[in-house]
Amino acid sequence: MNHISAFSSPFFVGCNEIERVLEKVSNNKNYNNDYPSYNIEKLSKNQNQYNTNYKDVIRITLSVAGFRQQDLNLYLENNKLIIKGEKYNNDQKHEYFHQGIYIRSFQKAFELSNGIKILKADLKQGLLSIDLARHEPKHIIKKIDISVSE
């Protein structure tokens, strides 16, 4: 059975990158993982302390209570932001009656579009915030000469 895509229209020349990203997101189980919980927000102009040349500033915030800076790693691999938290519970000196706070290792991945820049990552009060920016696209008009062939 042939797969017909919305991007197979002749008006979407070169947009197969978008289709590839959408397919990755729908097939990747990491995107459905709820641990740790996270928010993705667009920063308002008042919250945005960065350069005004950015079209949008986006913040990903993960709840990583119990993780220290050395327990967390961030990687950018081919437009994929990968966040790993490695926590080893070698706590043998406590005997719990109830252990409801369970900290486990995780890996979370976010597919980034082309042109996204990572501005900073900050760990504060159990929240890991990663600020991303997208540049304002340049409006380019270029005249293309037409040659005559005989």
C-alpha cells in the first residue's frame, strides 16, 4: 500500500523534511513518555531577556527534583535535543516505611526544526529550563534571470 502524504503536492517543493520530522515524532516512543513531566512555552516579550532579532523564544521546563547538575546531560544531535538524567539509588543507610518519592533515570528527546538555537540551560529549584530561539526569517526577494535557449 502506497503512503500518500499531505506534502506530496507539487506546491510543497522540498518540504519532505517536515514530513520526516512528523513521522519521527509519531513513531518515537520517547515522545509519549510522561516522566519527567515538562512544559513547553513561548516566552512573552516581558519574559524575553534575549536579543530582539529572535522571532520566538521558547522554553522547555522539565521537573527534575532530586537530580543534581552532575546527574543531568544535554546533547544536541542532528536537530534532536536529548536530555538524560541518570540517578542511581544506592541509598542503603535508610530504611523506609513508605517510599513514595522515587527518582529514576530518564531520557527525553525533542526534535528541533532547522534554525533553532539553544540559548541556555538552567537548573533552579528542581526545574531544568532550556531556552531556545528561532531567528526572524529574512524577507528575500531575488530576481532570477531567464536565459533563452534555441
